[in-house]
Amino acid sequence: MKTKLLLAFMLACGHLVSKAQETKVQYSISLKTPGNEAKTYNLQNNSNGTLTAQENIPVEIRQQITSNGETTRIEVNINAREEVYYSFEEVFNIASFEHQDCQFFMPGFWYHKNLRSPKEAPSFATSDSWQVREDRLSTPLTGIFNEKNGDFYTVIRLDQLNNESLTTHNTGEVILNGKTDLGFTGFRNINGSSALVFGFPYNEAPKTYIRKLTLIPAVKAFEKLEKGGSRKLTWEIRKGKAKDYADFIAKAWAYSFDTKKPQPVNNAYTTVEAKRILTNFFKESYVDQYDLKYYSGVELRTDDCKSTGIAEVGFVGRVLLNAYNALEYGEQNNDQQLVSNAKAIFDSYLTHGFTSAGFFREVVDFVRNKEEHIYSIRRQSEGAFAILNYLNYEKKKGRKHPEWENRVKTLLSNFAKLQKPDGSFPRKFDNDLQIKDASGGSTPSATLPLTMAYAYFKDKKYLEQAKRTAVYLKKEIISKSDYFSSTLDANCEDKEASLYASTAMYYLAMVSSGKERQHYTDLCSKAAYFCLTWYYTWDVPFAQGQMLGDVGFQSRGWGNVSVENNHIDVFIFEFATVLDWLALQRKEDRFSKFSSVIKSSMLQLMPVKDHMFNIAKVGYYPEVVQHTNWDYGKNGKGFYNDIFAPGWTVASLWQMLSPTRVEDFFKPTKK
């Protein structure tokens, strides 16, 4: 009977049992007596479905294994004969997977070997084995992909994860003060072979990541079971085959979506209502006392939202894009204050907003009397993107701005000088066009304004430059599934790199036809899957007293940021529109369904009277939403960092709420 059970398990996982077994499953339970180090017991899988230790232990553990084609469901029931504090672990060792041949995946946190990340963040630079608490991940899943033969395995947690518990410490052995549903998942190198590792409650090793570039010793949590108490745990292991890492990621995301089945969040705001509320940010953040007029959207405190002296063109400030948003809305709704302020911003930047070489003055701090003199392709591109939207809008209104057009042409001539023969753009440079960071990770941010400039100026040189970025993106980013360093406050794998890559291909598809359009659509889809993996398919639990949980926040549809910055936010811009477009192009309704989840979920924390969500002013949408055991320096899980940048959050949501903008831009202007 015992042999039959083991054989069934192996076959259930899609293997043939041979002398050199492909997989081996190991089980253990750690029991802790308060005030003493825990003791770990290896468990034997018996023919009657029980897991037993060689010594007598005060728990009964039963396991049921169910096969369904390529998936195997594992259900574990732990019953306490006496009061116990326990931690349970399973290790699924894939003997045929040599660790050096494998690439790894933990959604929204781990891609390949995280070697783009510094050693101060989780990566292979620190260890080749990692396991993390489930709420770090956009889906509680780990995958291992064998590059040599294309085989992969994933493990996903199937239980409803509704509860969270607090602890007094975040390292070492810790006893939870209540019930949690959060377990752990990850991968491990076992004598040169790769293994999936998973268990309950959470156990992070070899380090736990608590703050930006701050790793501390491992943490292992213990849940208390009263005498007669029980805990049911359910995982599913899946075996599959993929053409490459990108195909593996696409299949893993589709499986995650199908398994978690995220539904739209009940949303109290229509597009009209949401935009009306957000306009309060434009009104209250407007600063007009310096040569540059701007919306103060950088380095604000959440508890007072008082304006600061920082004017920032792109990235987190997004001054010019918000000026366009305010102008368009103000004219549509006859709000003269919004219109006049927006025009003053554009006029001030036209007169005072450029360097001697024709770059945007990216970041100016008038209070500290400081200005950034190292420029970035991302902020410059975002500034050009905003101005081209503004110029196109003005042209359709019959208003001409030749000085602005010349400014944009000068800026884009600098782009031409910066673009490398391979089509990439350096990440950072100075006013003399000297390269300060040659990394090409931010290249797709330039694709958008170059494509727009082609449509606006009817000049093919801009399209040729945009197409050259696509050559680089295909060869170095998308084909290699290597999305990195698009964000400016981190140097690692990040969501924005894949989002910008996907959006860039969408823009190129807008100005292409036939096979070329299909080519860009294919690349757009490949990058989109990577971007999708950063967005939560489930709702992480919070403990009572953690504000986000107390207000009923649901994380599904929100995106994790990067390996370095392990929080969620509303960075979406045009990506929901891209998903809706891809759904039609690919006949893939998962894209449009998840787009609906995103669009409904991202408006949850809208600060309005009597529902301020710990933000001091109406419409100042929160930024650093800390959803796991990590913080930016203040407050931790269930709260925000005390400093935030609502400039970009308002701009991002506004783009999401304006789904026809891109297609409208590329429509021919009526004469």
C-alpha cells in the first residue's frame, strides 16, 4: 500500500518512476516551547496517509494527494493532541533539475536569479536558495524553469488567505499573537538539484527583507494550536513545458489568473466622479511663487500634504502631464482656475524650463536652492510625452505654439545624439551629453514621444528612431526576458521596465500596419505578461490595527514595484488600455478581465471627506502602500511611508481614466 501511494504521488506529478527518481518529497515540522529553541522533526510518509516522526510528537498530521492531469493537489491536516507551537515545511526536490540550469520565478519579486538587484536586496548575489512570506508575492506561487529541456514546476497556495497576525520581532523564531493564514514559498538548492519549498506559517530565509536595501537574519514564525485544534493547508504542484522563460512566465500568469480568479472590486466612483475629486490636487498643490510654476507633488508629508519647493517634470512629479490633464478638464468643465494655472505652468516652462542645451530642467528644489544636473532619458521622455499631448490638444482646438514645437524639436535632436547604434538610450547623462549611466533599461520610455513626434510633425526621422528602440528592446530586453532599471530610484528588476516596453510596442503598433503591426503586437504581448505578473491576483490579509486592513483595502489589481522597493502602488498609466487592446488583438479575455480588476481596484484609496485613508487632503492619492513586512523607513505593513509623491499617482490614475487618449492622438487631424 505504501509503495502504491508513493507511485501514485510520482505519477500524479507527471513523472515515471525509475531507478533514478526524478522527484523526492521531504516533510518536517518544528515544534517550539516558549523560551526555548524549536526542535525540528523529519517526517515519514506512511501508507495510511499519515506523516509521522521517529519520536512521539503531540500532533497528528495527515496528507491527501489528488491528481488531475498535470496538477497534483496536496492537502495537509495538522491536529494538536496537546497545546503546540508549530511550523510545517515540505520540500519537493526535483532531482533531474540541476540548479545551475534553472531560472526561478516568484511573481512580483523574483525573476531569473535577481542578478540585476544589488546584494543588499534578495538575489543570487547573496544566496541561491530563497523562501519568502506569501504576501510579498502578487500570487503566492513559486516556479522553477529548466532552461535545458523546457520543463517547469510551480507550486501555488490554494487556501483562502484572510487573516494576519502581529509579532513583536521580525527576525529569529517568533510566536504569532493570533491566527495568520500566511505561509511561505520559495526554492532551494539541495546538493546541486532544485527544489520547491513551501510551508506554514511564514518562514523567510536565508534573510528577511525589511527595508530598502536592508536584509536581516531569517525569521521563522510559529502558530499556536490549542489542544484539539487543527489547521488545514492546501497547495497545488503543476508540471509543464515551455519554449523559453517568457513562455514559462506567460503560462504561469495565465494559470495564476485562472486559479485565483480575481474579480473587480466594488467601486464607488465613476470616471467623472474620480476625475472631479482628483482635480483638488491640481488646485491645492499649485505653486506660483517661483519662475517655474508647478503642482507640488514630490516629498509631501501624508499628515499635512503641504506643498514643497520641488518642481519635477517626470518620474514622480509629472508636472507637465498634470498641467495637460488640468487644462483639458478645466476647459471641458468651464473651470477657469484649472485652465489659468495650467497655462501658467506651460508658459513658465517654455520660458524658464530648459537648460542651455535644450533639456528639460528635470528637478528643481527652490527651497533648498538645489537643482539636478544629471538628466535621465525617462524624465526627459515623460516631459516630451506631456508636451506632445498638450500640443496635439491645442492643435485640435485651432491654437498654435511654434515656440513649443521648436523646443520639442531641439529636445528630440538631443535624443538623436544620445541614441546608441544598437537603438538604446543611456539611462543618465549631463547637459553636455556626456553619459553618466549607459544602462539601456529606460529605453522604452523614449519610444513613446518619438512615435508621437512622428505622428505630430509628420517627420519620418522620429519614427526611424522609435523603430531602432524597438530593435534594441526586442534583442536585449524582450527576447532575453530581462526587464530592469526603468525606475530611477532603484537598480534592479522592476515592473515599470516591462510596462514601458509593452506600452512602447503598443504605440509603434498604432503607427504601423500589416506584418509590422503584428510584429509589434507580438512583442507588446510578450512584455505584457511580465508586467502582469507584478499585479496582485489576490487580497493580502492585514491584522487589526493595520490601517489598510481596518478600512477594508483589497490588494488585487495593485502592482508591486520592484525587487528593491517591495510595496504596491497605482503605477498603471496606459497599461490597462494596452490590456484591453491586446484582449481584442489576441482574443484573450484574461487581459480585459484583469484590466477590469485593475481599473476598479486602483480607486479604492481615493481620499474624500470622511474617507481620507490617513491622507490630509482630498484627491492627494497615496503612493507608498506598504502591504507586506517591509517599509520605506516608516510605519510598516498596513500603512504608508510618511513621505509620498502624489504628483505621479494622480497622473497615472488620470491616464487610466482616459482610455481613448492614445488612439485619439494617432487619429489623423481633420483639416
